[in-house]
Amino acid sequence: MTTAPPVPAGPLSGIRVVELGGIGPGPFAGMLLADQGADVIRIDRPAEAGSVSRHPVLHRGRRSVALDLKDPAGAEAVLAILDTADAVIEGFRPGVAERLGLGPDVCLSRNPRLVYGRMTGWGQDGPLAQAPGHDINYIAVAGALGALGAADENPPVPLNLFGDMGGGGMLLALGVTTALLGARATGKGQVVDAAMTDGTAIQLALIHGLMAVGRWTDKRASNLFDGAAPFYRTYRTADGGHMAVGSVEPQFYAALLDVLGLREDPLFARQLDQAAWPAMGERLAEIFAGRTREQWTEAFDGTQACVTPVYGLTEAASHPHNVARGTYYTDDGVLQPAPAPRFLGTPAGTPRRAPVVGTHTRDVLAEAGLDAAAVDALAPQT
């Protein structure tokens, strides 16, 4: 765990993005863009002005402007800010931005180069477009949740990684940066419709490809990478920890057997014999339960067996590899992941801390061309 030193701004330096409030995947997209040097201006609610951000990691790297979007004067001020922006991202239900007078038609008519990124669970259209939902619902309907977990257990909840973050915020960040490249080439912006159901589905591309050629069964816990294979799952250790075994390729599988003393055991002679997988798994579970996680970590160190300890969130920051790369850092006592990916020619540097809500209202409104009287009328008194 290291405290990263400041370095030059990232590859998105000079790009201005306006983030219309929101929670979860929208702010994650804003964080990713800000991490790479974009000037991300978050529009927060005036009622929260002067308060410390409730999301010190997701809201890092921003400038915060407090405006009431339901107030016509506040909405008009946002439009003035958008006139100076390259992109805007919003996470309202379909139609809400339009009712606020901040829909894509209005915004692009004023700023034709603007990229308008929309983040929803179900998308801008379709039977469920107006339905409420959360990550678990989106990944369930998209087909990902039903592919997870043991065959005789309920599907596990994989945090909010599939839908909110990978299929939502990361997809939106990709869509916005892709559209920015198009706007740079053509002079015309466009709307990016990022739906978490779509984003979850596209993450299943490899699985659908394997299923198409007969190498994947549409049944939980019956495939190579879904926990059925005894050489690709986790095992509990004597101290209650776990080891992650990913010994898929023959050379890695052989290294696994060598460490466990199973090279001559006939049960493990045919790695891909699915009929033997249940018995193999039971035997491996017994063996791993005989030592602590630390003992197994030492036993597999340097063996190239693709076996690693399973760490918790805080513990992971202290792993020597993560320490060496600065994968995590602390800022004002807050442990958080460093910006990724890395650009060696234009490194992103350490993100600014999440701002106090509304801190930058006056500066941003002045930059947007509002006169002093308008700024005084709109800026919250904190």
C-alpha cells in the first residue's frame, strides 16, 4: 500500500465532462474519466452544499457545482455549462432529463459537438425501460446471474460488478470516449445509450462463443470456468481462509499435482474427464483443508501452478505485487484503487480528493459566462 506522488495529467486532459448527479455506475464512469485527466464537473443538489461527499472514492477528481435542476434558472445554468463541455453523462430514468429541459435534443442543438452519455439499467427503450431495478435484476435478466454458483445452491450475488460497474459505468466510459473520437473526426456529437443489461450481455461474449461450438453447457456448475472443474475453483484451508486454483493448462495442472503429491494418483490422470471431477474435487478439498492459507501460499510460491491465496479488500492492498505496482493507495486515510489502465506517455497522477459539495459552483458558473449577479443568485450560501 503506497501513497502515490503527483504526476502529470492524463490522456484526457483538456476534455470537459459534465456529470448530472446520480449514484453507482454513472459516478463510476465519471471517476474513470476524471482519473485519466478529464475535467469532470459534477452537478450536485443544493441541499447537500457544504457537506462532505458520501462517496470519497467514486467522487474523486471532480469539481462540484450545486444547482437545482428542477429550477428553470438552475437548468439554464447547466445548459450554459454544457455549452463549454465535450460530454455530459446522466443516469436518470428515460424521459426525466427531457422533462428537466436537459434532454439530448436541447443540448445538442446548442452544442452540436456534445457527446450525450445516458446510463440506465434497462436502456432507453424496451418493455422494462421505465421499471425500477438494481444490479442483481439487470444481470439476472441478461443471463449472467443464472450462470453463477453451485448447481444445488442459489446463484450468489457477485457484488455489483457485472451490472453496475463492468456492464454500466465502464461501458459508459468506453461509449463516451469512443463518441468523443467520432466527434473530433466529424464535428458532430451523438447520444450514447449505455444499458446495464446490454453491458452485462456483452461480457458474456466468450461464453456464448463457447456454447456455439459445443464447449459450454447452459447449466450451472457443469463447465470449465463455472466452478465445476476441480482445477478451477476455490478451496477452504485449515485456518478458514481460501486458495484460488486456476490450473487449467496441462503444464499448470502438472505443477498443481506436483505440489500436492498427486502426480502418480490415477484419479488425476485424466484432467478433462468430467466423470471424475466430483471425486477429484472432494480429494482436493480434503488436501487443502490440511494446511493454513499461509502454508499453502508458501508451498505454491514460484511453482507456476496458478494457485494463489484469496484476499479480502483491505488485505489485498498489502500483497507485494500490488504494493510494487501501486495498485492501491491511501489518501487522507481512505484506501482506494489507483487509476487504471496506465498510460506511460501521459500518466494520470493521483486524483484529487472528492470535493465538498458545491465548492466549485462560483468558478464553474463564471467560466460558463454567467455574470456576477447570476452567479450570486445561483451559488449556494455555504
